[in-house]
Amino acid sequence: MGDGQKLLASALAAALAETVTLPIDVCKTRLQTQAWHLGTAPYKGMVQCMWQTIHKEGAGSLWKGLKPALVRQICYSALALQLYEPILDFVCGYTRSERQHDGNRDANAYGTNYAHSHTDEHAHSHTADHTHGQAPHVAHAATYLQRLVAGGAAGALAICVFNPTEVLKTQMQNASSHLGMLDVLRRLCQREGILGLWAGVGPNVTRTFLVNAAELGTYDHAKTRLSRTFESRAAAYIGASFIAGLASACISTPADVVKTRLMQQAGSMHRAYSGILDAVHQILADEGLGAFYSGFAPILCRKLLWCTLFFYAYEQLR
């Protein structure tokens, strides 16, 4: 699979997954910011939040921030995909020429990745006689930890570039009235300058490292394992997607709460938090440890659905 095909497949898969799951993301954002942003807690949970949003603002409000969300996911996912494999090569100490030597240029040299599963039926049967049903030599090079590190690093580097789209999306989703992307951009730049678009970049990098490590690394590893268990490749894709989504939601939610609140206050006259550590301290002191998992239900629902749609669509489009 060429780089152009990878980019196109990742773009289409990301656009599909983001559009379908954005209403859940809107609810998640509002649940995470309501304690300080509104002064009260009008939303008791994901279902009530979604119902009240539709009742007061219309069904279309559930897709607030769609434009920056699509820009963010399409560009971010494409860049993270391109970075993952060379970073994994680096972490494992392999060069591209060594992967080519093993005949795996179009497939991941480590058994499976977004692009191709080395344990697909035809590849599995080809190597079974020599490896007792396991992937060839290079497949043993990448451990689960190495996949986590490579996935996290790829995501962290990619989000540094596209942090502005996350800031715009967060503020548009929290607005009770219609607020366009250019309106948010203009207001933010007037008050804080261009650097205001990188508000919350610290926790966002942390969160994205955890998310991408959990999603990409776990999916990559789980698909390798499940491909040996299930005859159906679709079952392996879906099963690995669920495992990746669950791991991502559990690990990344606290960082996501801090990131969302810092991004929401960007360009605002009222600043509740002076930085990451202050946000962590205040949230813990004022709202308790459970506040770091506010919005967990929509995060989990979205991650399970998003990962399944993205990975399955990508595997079919590749």
C-alpha cells in the first residue's frame, strides 16, 4: 500500500468516524467544563446532556465544531499514521532496507499495523510451515511496549502541529449560541495572539500520547493476537478496535479533562487556571478525584464507536 493510498484511506476513515461520533464528543466537552464554566451543573449525564442540548439549541448543535474537528482528525490521523511505522522501526532498531529485505515493504514488519496484517490468511499460510503459525523473524522484534511507545510518540508529534484545531473545536462545542470557526479564531487572536491557539498544548500532548499509544499500539498488538484466534479478519479488526477503545478511554480521561478546561478558557477574560499544575490542584481540591473522570461515559462510548469505525473502515479501504 503506497503512501498516497494510506493518506486517502486514513482521511476517509477519520472523516466517517468523526462525523458519526461528534455528538458524543459535544456532550463529553460540556460535561467536563460545566463545573466551572457555567457555575452550576445542569447536566447529570450523557443522555440528559444530549437531550437538553437538542431541546434548547436544536439537533444541529450536536455537530458544533464539525469543521475544525474534521480538519483535526483527517490531518492528525494521516500524519500519525505516516509517523508510526518509521518510529516503530527506530524503536526496534530496524531500517527500511531491512524491512524490504524481509519482503514486508507494504505490510508492517512487526506483524500488523494500520496498513496491513501480517497474520492475514494468505500471509499466515505462507509462513506457517517455517514458523509454526507465527509471524516471521521481524515480527518478533516489536513488543507491546515498543508499539505503545511508537504509537504515543507519533500521536504526540502530530498533535503539536494541529493543536489549534482542537482549541477551536472545544470553544465552538461549548458555545450556547452559534459561533463560527472564524469568529473563535478572530476573538482568540485578538486577545492572546497566535500563541493562544496552542492553549492547553501540554496536557493535549500528554493526552494524545496516551490515546495514540493505547489506540494504535494496542490495536496493532491485539490484532496480531486475535488474527491467530479468529478465522474472520473482520472479527479480529472489530475485537482489536474494542480493546483499543477501552484502553484509550481508561488511560486518557484525566488528561482530557485538564486539556478541555484549559482550552475552553483560552481567550476568556476570566481564567480559572494558570496552567496544568494549577488546574490539577484546583480540580482535585474543589471537585475531588472523581472530577478527573467527568465525561467518562461519553468518552468510552465514543472511543468504542470511533475506533471500530475508523480501524474497520481503514482496513477495508487500504
